[in-house]
Amino acid sequence: MSDSELLEQWQQRVDKKLGTSDWLTIDQQRINDFADTTIDHQVIHIDPQAPATQALGGTIAHGFLTLSLLSYLNAQLTRPLNGGRTVLNYGLNRVRFLTPVASGSDVRLHMTVTAAEEKKQGVLVTFSSEVEIRDADKPALIAEQLALILY
């Protein structure tokens, strides 16, 4: 695929839903591992007996854990479309954590392409991303993600 075809392919997707990822379970082991990695051992994440945790109905995932999973979840949707090109995480324009993710919950990602513009190095794609929690009324988070697909 040529550089111009890559750009055109992404521009044709603007304002269209890219898709929905597979479900992923956020279990307590993943939460504990993230707590160890980030040195964030707040009781609401790791201690199901703590009064604050019990008030939430159990332990919850770190918001940043859920955010970090965007890389894995969005790769399911974007990797087949990039023609084997290198893709760099270009950042986020905004993030909102709307609903805590309880330990044991399943989440999945919904993505819509909102912009695709040519840059010197490649195609900068902007996505509207929403992480859904199975059987929840509101999403776990919404974010505007940016990815640079290198020429």
C-alpha cells in the first residue's frame, strides 16, 4: 500500500465507527500487578476488606489501568488496517473516567475515527474511544486518542 493510499484509506473512515474489540476481564491479579508496577497500593484497589473498598462493593481497577489497556484493545481494531506500518501512540486530547471498573468485570472498546490528516512522518489519526463495562449503564472511560501511522 502506498503512502497516498494509506492516507486516503484513513480519510474515508472519518466519522465512521471502526468497530468493537473483544471483551477483556479485569481480574484482581491484573489489578494487583498494576498496583505493583505503578506503586499505587491504595486500598480500594487491593484490599477487599477495607471499609472504603466495601463501600464501593469490592475492589476496583485503577483508572490508569483501564486507560493503559487502550493500546491492547485498539490494536485489535487498527492493526489489520495499517498495512504492516509502524504505529506510534501520539497521545490523548482528553480522558474522562466515568464509572469504576469492579474487579472481575469485562470491558471492551468502541472506536470511531474522527480525523485523519497527513503529517510529514505519516498519517495522524484521531479516534473517539469508549471503554464499555459489561452490563453497566455508563462507560468506564471515554478518551480521544491519537495515533501516528508512519510512512
